[in-house]
Amino acid sequence: MQPASAKWYDRRDYVFIEFCVEDSKDVNVNFEKSKLTFSCLGGSDNFKHLNEIDLFHCIDPNDSKHKRTDRSILCCLRKGESGQSWPRLTKERAKLNWLSVDFNNWKDWEDDSDEDMSNFDRFSEVSSFKWISPHSKYTVHVYIVNLIWF
């Protein structure tokens, strides 16, 4: 058993973690106020992965979700305090060899203006995600947009 490789990035109200496991089965994501536990079987050989993360700040476990795809499991953690920047994902400063920052999605949102939201609104219908909430019978549709600024 070993941890799955993961990438993370920060937003104003959420923290996103993507566990990079192809062909995952038996996915289990447990959201706690200050901890996240992820486990699954991955690949054709059903290798067991387990990640336990003591989080930098508290989250709202009832409003946190995950989505499984063929290539990864994306977790959306609702911050306990919106607008609070997370300089790192973990409580401890120790470097974890399986965890990295997702610079493709990283954005310095603290310097954002409301103008940037108009761009988001304009492109919000580009793609739809179905999220799996462990605390709800309902499926929530979240719109994700990849904008490239030149």
C-alpha cells in the first residue's frame, strides 16, 4: 500500500485536490473538519492506495465533494472560512513526495477584481461536472472553465 500521487490548488471558497489514479475502483473519500482520508484500488493490478492529510485549515465536511473519472479522483473541499488563503495543503510544513501544487490551475485569487468574474460568467457554459456528495442524495452541477490569458 502506498499513497496516490496528488496535485492541489487553492481558490477563494474551495481547495481542490486531484488524486492521479487511473482505472480506480472502491474509491473512498472521508472528509473530516481538519483531515481528509482517501483510499482506492488502482490500475489493472488493483494496487491499494491510501492518503491521509491533516489539512492546513478546517473545511466544511458536509459541503465537500468528490468526482471519479477514468484517470483521477477530484476532490472539492469547501473551506471553513471563505476568503482565507492556504499557502500549503497540509498542517505540517514537511514535504510529501506524493503531493505537488497544480500550477496549471493555480491562480492568485487574492488580487482578483470583480472584472474577472465577468469572464467566468461569459464562459461558464463550457463544461459541466457532476459531483458526488457523500452527504446528499442530489447531484450538483458545477461549471469549470479553463481560461488561458495571453
